[in-house]
Amino acid sequence: MKGTSIIGGLLIVIVINLISNYAYQRFDLTEDKRFTLSKAALESTSQFDSPVVVDILLEGSLPGEFARLQNETVLLLEQFQSRNKNIVYNLVDPLKDPSTRERTIGDLQGLGLKPASVTIEEGGKMTQELVFPWAMVNHGNKTVKVSLLKNKLGASSEDRINNSVQNLEYAFADAFKKIGLTQRKKIAVLKGNGELDDRYIADFLTGLKEYYNIGAITLDSTKNHPERVLEQLLGFDLALIAKPTEAFTEVEKYVLDQYIVKGGKSLWLVDQVAMELDSLFNERGSNVAVRRDLNLDDFFFKYGLRINPVLVNDLYNTPIVLANGEANDSQYNPLPWVFHPMIFSKDNHPITNNMEAVRLQFANAIDTLVNANTKTVLLQSSPLSKVEGVPQQIGFDRLNAPLDKEAYPPNPGFPVAVLLEGKFNSAYVNRIKPFTLKNPIENGDSNKMIVIADGDIIKNQLQQGRPLELGYDKWTNSFYGNKEFLVNCVNYLLDDDGFINIRNKNVAIPLLDAEKVVGTKTKWQLLTIGIPILLVVLGGLVQNYLRKRRFAA
């Protein structure tokens, strides 16, 4: 009877295992659903019918922070793998071989993989090591790099882990989407109104080419062939207007108006004040900031906003570097420059969630106006900011004046980037049209537009004539979130399946309080080591007592 029960139990276990092989199911019992992939993330891998190999460059002796990041990365890829068996991953230690270490570091940095410097403690000795928190997603002859470490200015170790883990699903889904793209939407870079030269937007456009096809449209031709230009423009899904410096004609505005009303998305990077940092490098060390008339006020007013011809002065700012001393003994020092605001994310939208601070230069303030369109402020100056009107003299003598918080009246900050969403109506309703169209539209369907009151937000620096990464400041060796922000803007404007909404997912990893751990270390050592020993001793004493009692009888 006993043998039959054992055999029956074994058969039940075998049957359960067989069923589980064919009816595999995962259950996510976490509060934040951190192990449940979003629909958009799953769709990013649905088209793969051949192996996609992910090399995770986090292996070997890692400090706790990066070991946790490695573990979370593996757990996430296992979720993707459970939905598509063609997703495979490997853990790789790129610096495993000491003989090729320096060459490998150079090769990885040449690929744009920036290392992180970490402190490792072994045998009571502290050493500095390099870690490459990256993954490489490979499919066929395509490779996409994925940054695993999401750092933000001023973030604690705990925040850095949470930010990184929270970004993992979007980062990998984004990589899978890039590598599997077969049909690409089209972006038109508008020319003809003094926009930034291609070399100053090269890095941003290079990043966009991973998602979209890019072409140029020159509005000069509208003078003779406006309908033809509009027809060409309607062949693109989004228009990028990067820091125009010459006024738009009514014909050009009407072409853009009809493009927008007919469904074209647009990203406007506009300066209403003419002022450049380079213009201050003269004998006086100053120049006059004046209003730049682009003839767009009525255009934006109709859609629900106004860009004011003022300069945002912010105590939270990014520095500029100036030389001090004689020519042979010059020292380059970073100095706070109130006209270069550093804007921190409000984390109020998928575009800005978990994003590094953005650097602006001579930005203007935006007023949102009441109409049917929805306005979302994406970037806003700090509460310690104010606006200064023009014309006025701007010079380096500002650097000698002490920064006084009392000079900044209480305010919530000034909007500098706004997202508009709604059914856009033509700005030329009940107005004389500059030319006659065959099929003009006055009331459009749902659309999106983003207006940023700073043209330099997209401008990359140059080194020996070659563009550097957007957001990198070669003078201070600092990185800002300009590129991520602008790419997110474009992705949101052109995203039809809600893919960027993955960034809204919040993941919280409970971590130990380091100070509390140190303060209660002895207590827990006694509990975890002393109590088991005490229980063993007590058990032995009890057993010995019972044994003596038994044999004494």
C-alpha cells in the first residue's frame, strides 16, 4: 500500500511537469508589474523569425550596483525570450583577457561605448576599475547598441539603479524596433529661412536615421511654385524647422499652415531674440540682444501659444568657459552663465520621463493661450528664474555680479517647450489667402506639434570641423539630455502605436538603507549567527536530557 502511494505521487509529479512544458505560464505578482511587458514592447519582437543575439557586456567581478543591473537585464530579456524564442542573450566580460585589455577598451570607446569607473574592494584593498554597462543587439548584419546605465545629474546610487532599471524595457524594445524596421516614415528638414547649417544638426539627424528617412525641402521655391512645394511637403510625415533666422513670407506660412492642417506633424525650434555667445567675443565683451522678427506671431497664436521676445535668466544654469591670465599662462575656468538655463525634467510626460537635464542657450519664454487645443509644458525654467526684455546690452561683465536669489521674484518657472495636441484649424480662416489652392482645408483632424523657444537646443559642437555628439560640451566635458529629449519629441510626434508610452512605466526596486545596515550590523550578526548556534546547543541539551531520562527508566 505504501509503495503504491509513492508510485502514485511520482506519477502525479511527472504528469504536472509534462503539462507545464506545453502549458507554460508566468505570473507577475509584483505591485508595479515589473515583470509584465507592455503590448508595444512585445510587438517590437513579433517580426523576428531568426535569432536575435544580445551580448550583455556585464560579466565578471562587479560591484553590487552593476551586479543588480546585470540581474535585472537578464530577467527582462528572459521575459522577451518567453514570448519569442529567437531572442537569445549572452553575458560577456570584454576585459577578461588582461593581454588585450587596453586595445579592447580603445575599440569599445571607438564604437561609442563609454565606460563607467567603479570602485571594487577585495581583501581590504580599494581599486578603480572600468565597467562597460552596455548591450549589443545583433540581427543579421545589423547591430544596435543599448546603454544599460541611466544616469541623471545629482542622482544617488539608489536613484541611478531605479532609473536604469526603469529604462531597460524601453531601451531594449527601442533597439528591437530599430533593428527590425522595414518601412520608415519620412522627415523633411526645412531650408530657405536661414536655418542652422547641416553640420550643426548632423549628430541629431544621424540619430534619427536609425528610425526614419530624411530629406530636405527648400521653401524658397514657394515664390513661384507654392502648390508644388506643398505637394512635396505632404510626402513627408514631419517637418523639422531648426532655428530660422529670416522672416517667413505669407506664402511660406500658408504652405506650412496647409501642411499642418492636412495632418503633417511639426517640430519648431525658434529663437525670438537674436543673441549668440560667439557675438560676445569682441573687444567690448558684449553685444546688443534684439528681437528677431520671423513673422510667425499670428501663426502660433492661432494654434494656441505665443513666444515672447525675452531672455530667460535662470540661477540653475550651465557654465561657459573663459580664459583668464596672460596668453602663455591662460587658465580656462567654468563660470555660471544665467542665460544658459539647465532644465530638469518634470517627469510629466513620456517624452521627458527619466531624462537627463537639458541645456538651453538664450531661450525665450512661451505663453499658452486659451483655445480648444491641449497644451503640455515639456520644459520649464526653474522657480529661481526671471525674464529680461530686449533690446538690451548683454556682456561678460555679468559674470562679476553676485548672484542674488532675492532678485528672482517667486514664480513657477517659464515654459520653454510646449506640446500642442488637438484638431488644428487653419491660421488663415476668414483671412485673405496669399495664393489660391485647389483643395484648401480650414478644419483639420487630430494632430500634434511641438514648439521649443530655443534653436540652439539641437546644435552640436564641432571639433576640427567634425560634429560632436549632441548634448556634449567639449569645454566642460559635460553631457546633457538634448539629444534624448529631441529624439523623444520626434518619436512621440510620429508614434502611432504608443511605443514611447513604455517610458511611463514606473519600476521601484527596494534597496537596503546603507546607514541603517551599518548601524544595526552587530545586531543582525548576532541574530543570524548566534541564534542558530543557540538553537543547536539547546537542541543537543534537550536531546541529551531525554536520552538520559529514557535509559534511566
